[in-house]
Amino acid sequence: MKEKLMDLGESMDLSESLGGAKIDEAAGVIHDVVLMTGNVISENKTKYSAKAVQEGLTRYEGAKMYLDHPRTDELKERRGNRSIRDLAGVFRNLHVEEGPTPRLRGNLHLMESVKNIVISIAKNPPKHTGLSLRDRGFYRQEKGVTLVEGFEEGVDYSVDLVTRASLNKSLFESTQEGGGEETMDLTKLTIEELKEGRKDLVESIQKEATSAISKQLEEAGVKSLEASKLVALAESGMPVEFKDSIRPAIMKAEVTLEEAKKIILLQESLATKFSVKSEEKKPAGNGEPAVKAGSARPIEEGKKQDAPDEAAFVSAFKR
């Protein structure tokens, strides 16, 4: 039987990924991080073969780690390219830890801009936070288990740090998301489908996740200014595109936490101002289709418009 292709979404709890790992804070390197575990059946009946783990040895050497998975609309706008601002690190010096459950391990070299934030999270991993594989591979069914035996060439892949690595009750096991089944499987439901059908549930999950991060940071006594700014931004009710537009401004070293919060409040009010106020449509005429009277317009960096730019944001709170 010919092997089929499926999108891979193996997720591993950060505590499990860092089992046996050593953190070098000065160098910004986390040694011996687990990227993949073989011969383990996940809750939704998926298993990576020892062959796939061995193939990952060369495939993921130099693989990038981003903060969060990309949104579908973002990938479309960027023609499949990821944003450089989300790049957090690179995996190097990979090796396979042999045994009944072979593990692919490597050293995670962190970008200087996010080093302190990622290390703070690594020291005290919030619940559900973990590494999530984003790739595409070959699989076949074996006694009710989806066995992944290799990877497709010529596709983009990464191992990303996400706040909701899985919806499993236990993240010790890996999970899969993606195709391969004709019937709907809730364990394979994508975030975009969930956003469309249950926006309220997604918002609730996001609030729970940011709350968990805040609590973990407080309990650990973490006073990282960068981490506090990111938590404040995550807890705001703005759409993702609005958060992205001000993140570079508030993450500057000279901007205090109080100033960052003021910038976030101002952008939040602007987000509301630019949101669609009515679903009324203009009447069609002269053969032209009807169009909405208004549309949401995010504030984009590098474009002159009514909203203040990054420099204006910062200077406004320095007076």
C-alpha cells in the first residue's frame, strides 16, 4: 500500500522536552533538548518510528524555533515565509539517544532578543507550554495506530515554542494534528477551525494560558521586564495584528513597564476605533457587487496613516 502524507503536529510538554537538559544562561544555550521521541503511542494513536527519529537527525540540524505557530492568513500574506520578529532560536549539534524509545536531542541556541524570556519560561514551564513540531511526513496505518516513518522533502518546517502545546490531559505523550482521516477527529481540530466555530472558547483558553504564565512568573520571583511586557500585551483584548504592530515599540529597553501598559491601552482604544461598527452593506449599482460599508484596518508599521507610529508611541510617554 502506498504511503500517505499528513501534516505533523507533534507536541511535547516543555518539562518533558527539557528532561535532562542543562541551561547555560550566559551563552543563551539550552543543551540536550528533546525534539522527538520514537516508539511511543500518543493518546490519539500516533507513533514516530525509530527510522523517522533517525531521519530527523539530519533534517532538524539547524532547524529554527519560532515563538508560536504562524496564523494561516499570515502565511498567505507572506507567501509562506515566517516573520523574522518571531524567530527565537536554532537547534544545533543533534544526536539520537538510543534505546527502546529513541530520543532526538540537540542544543537550542537562543536569539539575544528573547534569551531572558525563553530561559525564564524554561526554568518554570507553565502548564501546557511546550515545543510543537510543524512539518509534513509519510505515514501508514498499523493495527489502529498512525505510524510516521519519514518526512516530505521541499516543505518548510520548524519546532516552535507555543503556550498551548496540546489539549491532552497529559502532555507527557506526543500528539498529532492534521490530515489522514475522512471523519472528523476532535483531537485533530485546527486552531483556525476552533476560532471560527468557538471564538469564546479560544478567548477563554488564551486568558487561562496568560494567567498561568503570570502566576508561574510570580511564584518563581521572576522580575524580567521583557516577560512582564509580553504578559501585559498577551492579556490585552486586541486582535493579533494590533499586538504585532506595537510589540517592537514596547520591547525597547528604554520603555518602562508602566509606559508599555499605557501604549497597550492606547493601541487597544485605536483597535476599537478601527473595528467594523456595522454589518450594513452599500447597495450594488452599475453592475458592481455590494460591499461592506466599513472594514477593520490594523495599524501597520512603516505606513503613514492616522494612527501614531512607533516613535510617536514611545515619545508620548517620555514627556
